[in-house]
Amino acid sequence: MAKGEGSESGSAAGLLPTGILQAAERPAQVKKEPKKKQQLSICNKLCYAVGGAPYQVTGCALGFFLQIYLLDVAQVDPFSASIILFVGRAWDAFTDPLVGFCISKSSWTRLGRLMPWIIFSTPLAIIAYFLIWFVPDFPQGQALWYLLFYCLFETLVTCFHVPYSALTMFISTEQSERDSATAYRMTVEVLGTVLGTAIQGQIVGQADTPCLQDPNGSALASEGTNHTQSATSLKETQNAYLLAAGVIASIYVICAVILTLGVREQREPYETQQAEPMSFFRGLRLVMSHGPYVKLIAGFLFTSLAFMLVEGNFALFCTYTLGFRNEFQNLLLAIMLSATFTIPIWQWFLTRFGKKTAVYIGISSAVPFLILVAFMKSNLIITYVVAVAAGISVAAAFLLPWSMLPDVIDDFHLKQPQSHGTEPIFFSFYVFFTKFASGVSLGISTLSLDFAGYQTRGCSQPARVKFTLKMLVTIAPIVLILLGLLLFKLYPIDEEKRRQNKKDLQALREEASSSGCSDTDSTELARIL
């Protein structure tokens, strides 16, 4: 009997692959090969980076031009314009956590969990974007028209941007690769703002936007000829805005296609072992109680507000305070080109000296130039010099927040190793606070112009309006930047902490991969037996 058992065992052993038999007999001697680093090709990084352009191209066009379009082209009164801008931005902020919640409930598909959102939101988003720049024939309902399509577009572009932002955590498990991909992304996003500025500014700038020497009507003596010329010129300007919207919508589609074809989502090894995903509200409680995340939000909330105030009022400031009605689109282009060329410099700087140091130097560098703008007389050459110098700080403001957020998420994963699927929550609420505050700031700034006596379609503005614009573009941003940098000193993840987190995460991944491989070997052994 003993001999028979031995023969049966030996026969079974002969049917097994040698590798599995050795793994089963000597599990203690199995040594796992060190896992190769997950390298992203330049093509992968470029395809990923291109996906950031649609949000920036459209956001730049809306941020710089929507206010002046509503006031001087669509001829919406300042109070209604402030309601449109505030409610639109506030709704945009609200949709970020809402979309984050929906994404966290999404299942993985052949395309991934994030890509389907990007694919299906794109065609609807470009339709809504085009209709924002269309002037309807019913003057009484214009405010409702713009509010409806502005909110609709912001919802759809959120369905694109939140999953795209969260995709940062799923293109690679390596910090260095994610940082490199983020640098590519920020460079392309700044190029996107250049495209948005150039397309919108140059096309619209070619049209002769009409203005009235006296909006109250006292100087409109020859009403026939002047009214006809004004109506024709206004129609040309409206058509120019529609043409720019069509070009930008085409860029949106092309970038979405490149992103979809060139990037593949990857799941963390330890995430696949989790039986059930964490509930959204439990994940939200954990995320919002994570100290580094709260401190990062607090710091960048104020600095983002500063740059958004400048963005929202820059066209009006150049047109009425500085008197450069036909130059503001070129000044915007100078700022964005300068920012584009300095993104790689800031990427090198943060890898050499650390991200916190880059924040202090990069964002604070805007303060001297804002002070110069506040006190200088109207001088076109100096304004161009200031614009180029300000682009350096804009580049830092673009790159650093998105480069630092993955570090916070890594730190969270180490402290909450069973809390997976929270990446959309991190990214959506990060954008939520910034957008909501910017909506408040834009609403307040437009209301301030209304109270100061802003004259729609006026060739010039009262002294109080010019002073208000100067405060909104210079003094208020300086105060916000200083407050943001003061709060940022509380942010705890420095370079030493970041390197330690990287080592600990790598150990966690190797452990998860080893466990997964062991389970696979055991399953295959049982199946063959």
C-alpha cells in the first residue's frame, strides 16, 4: 500500500511543470525577481499631456473673454453678467465632487474606469461651448440662455477633466514617471492657454468691436448712419466669436481622440485584491481629514484666486485702465508664451531644490511685477516687459499644484492602505474649492464694476471704474498671494518625506505583487492536480 501511494505521487509529479512543482515543494526558497521600473515612453507622455489642452483652451477663452463678451458684445447688463459668472462658476465647482462621486461608483471596463467619461462627454461639451458664444434673437431671455449653456458646458467639461486629472495616478506607479508626465502635461496645458489666447484674441481682435462715445445717448445725433454702422460692426464681432468657438471646439475633439488612443489605465497591484470598493462618503471623510491635503488646498486656494482675479479682469483692465484696447490680446499672448517656455525650467528647479522651495520662489515672483503695474503710468513697452516677466510666475502656478497633489495621495495611501478608489475624490474636491472661490471672486468683481458705474459698450469708463479694475488686477492678487504662501508653510511633505513615502510605497507594491503571484501559483497547482 505504501508503495502504491508512492507510485501515484511520483506519477502526479511527472505531470506537473517543473517550476510549479519546485514552488510547491520549496516555497521558502522561491525568490521573486526584482520588478522592473514602469517606464512611460515619450509618446505615452505626450498623448497623456495632450488631454489637458481642451480644458485649458476653453477655460482660457472663457476666463479672459467671457466677461467682456457678455458686457460689450451680447450687451447683458453688469448685474446679470455677474449672476451668470458667479452661478456658472459655483455650479462648476459643485459638479466636481458630484462627478467624482459618480466616477467612484463606476466599474472597470475594457477602456478602464475613467476613459468612458472622457469619450462620452466630449461631443456634448463642444456643442454647449459653441452655443455660449452665440447671441440669440430674443433679448429678454439672453441672460437665461448664457446661464443655461455656461452651466451645461461646465458640467460636461468637468466630466472630462476630473477623470483626466485622476488619470495621473493610473498611468504609472512610479513617482518619477508621474512627475515627468505631469511636467509634459503642464507644458501642453500652458500651450493650450496660448492657443486659447491666440485663437480667441487674434480672431476677435480682427473684428472692430463698436463702442459708444456717450452710452447715455446725448452724442448720438446722426442716428441713421451711426446706428447702421454700429449694428454691422457688432454683427461682425459676434461672427468672429463664433468662428473662434468653432476652431477651439475642433481642437477639443482632436485632443480627446489622441488621449483616448494613446493612454491606457493601469490598476495598482494592491487595489485588485480589495474585495469591495470603499463608499464615497467614507472616502470623503478620510480624504478631508488628511492633514497634508487640507493644508495643500488652503495654500493654493488663495494663490489660485489671485491669478484668476487677474485672468478675469485683464481684458477690461488693458482696455479701459491702460488704454490698450487693440493690444490686450497680444499682451495675453506674451504672458502665455513666456509661461510655456519656462515650464521646463520650473520642472528642473523643483527636482533640484524641492517643490516647496519652487512654490515660494515661483509664485512670489509675481508680486514685484503686480506692484509695478499698480503704480506705473500707461506705457506699452513696460507693459510688455511686465507681461513676459509675469509669465514666469504663471508657469509655476500651473505646474506646482498638480505636481504636488500626487505626493499627497501617496501619503494618504500609506496611512490608509485599504482605502482605494479615492483618487477622483482628491482631484474633484481640490478643483471644487478653487472653482467655487473663483466664482465668488468673479461675481464680486463684476458687481464692483456695476457699483463703480461701468458703462456697457463705452469707449472709455469713469475714473472709479478704472480704479476698481486696478485694485482687482494688482492689489487684491498681491494680498491673496501673500496669504497663500503664509498658509503653505504648514504643508508637511518636504523632499525627505516624499523620498521616504516613495520607498514605503514600493515595498507595499512588491508585497502585493508577491502575494498575488503566490495566489496565482497555488490556483494553477490546484487546477492541474
